[in-house]
Amino acid sequence: MRRAERLNDIVHHLRRMHHAITAQTLADAFEVSLRTIYRDIQDLIDSGVPILGEAGVGYIIDKKYHLPPIMFDADELEAIALGIGMVSNWTDDKFAAKAKSAYLKIQATLPATLLNELHQISTFSAPSHYKIPWQVEFTEVRECIRRKQRVGFTYLDLNNKKTQRSIRPIALISFSPIWLLAGWCELRQEFRNFRLDRISNFNALPSHFTDEKDKSLTTYLKLVKQEQL
């Protein structure tokens, strides 16, 4: 975890607490040394974050600090919680952890009335045996899309024919229980969708790409929309 991200997470962690929390507890939660926590807390205080307490006793933050710029209603919270549940059940452990982290940050910003609504949500996403396993690392695929990094893999089509592909990955799309990797296929010179469960030997290639109008996600989505009309 990068330090800037940890400092932000420490603030959210303290906001969720209703009592002082020791430096050792924080060190255990973030898997860092006591010295690191002492330094992080001091840096937060120096930057104006209203953290009260001292080493060996515990820390608490003024709950008025960092008030949320937006507020959710009960239905919005339910939609968010459902989406986070679906991410947890239909992606991978790394992305599920990020979803859980986002959920905890949302909790930390809520007033008592909405926090009570969050605890009474009755719409859920449950694990399913219909989930189709894949060999690729879901998070690695996402990161390649974000970095605009070409990828190569072996693809098994619906006729059980294998081909070697290199593509510009542009999106991951869920058609539950199937996930598709959309991209510009350099073999076919057109947009193609590839089922994650039919991809093997996936690897990030050393070359990156820049957006080109006819090969971009925007163009892909326009074509998909036209096909649906």
C-alpha cells in the first residue's frame, strides 16, 4: 500500500471508531511498524487533521473533520451495497478487497440515521455455483486495461479451435455468469470479445498503446449500441 493511500485509510479508520484506538492496533490493522504509525499520525496532525491523543494511550479523531461532500439516501445506499456485494462474488479476491474498503469508507462518512439504514439493507448478492472459473488474473486484466498495455493469450473458440491473439484491451464486461474481455484484435483488425473462461497463457506484452479514434472504447460502445437497435 502506498503511503498516501495508507494515510487516507488511517483517517477513515479513525472516523469509524467511537473510542480511542492504540498505535499498536493501527499498526496491526495496516501491517506496519509502530514507528511508522507514530510518524504517520504526526504527519497527519502536522497537515491539520484533528487527531487527539498520544503514543501509548490512543488516538481519536474529531468526527466533524472531512465531512462528506455528498449524501446518500436509503435507496442509493442499497444500490451501492448490492454493487459491492456483486463485485465481491463475481470478480476476484483483490477486487473484492477494494470493494470492501470502499464500503468501509462509505460507512465512516454516514450519520447515525443512514448508518442504521445501511444495517437494515435487505437486497443481497450471494455466492453462486454458476460462476464460471477462469485461469487469468482478473485484477491483472483490469490493470492492463488501465495502463493501456497490449496483452497476448491463447484463445479457445466455441468450435474448440485455439488461436494466438494479441489485443488492445479496452473493457471487461459482465454477462453473468460470463465475463468478456473486449479489445481491438490485432489478428482480425477489428473489435472482438473474448470469454475470460476460454483464455489461457495470458500475459502482458512489453508494448503500450495510445487511444486511436477507430480503436477506442468510445467507438466500441457506439458499435455495440448500433447493433442493439
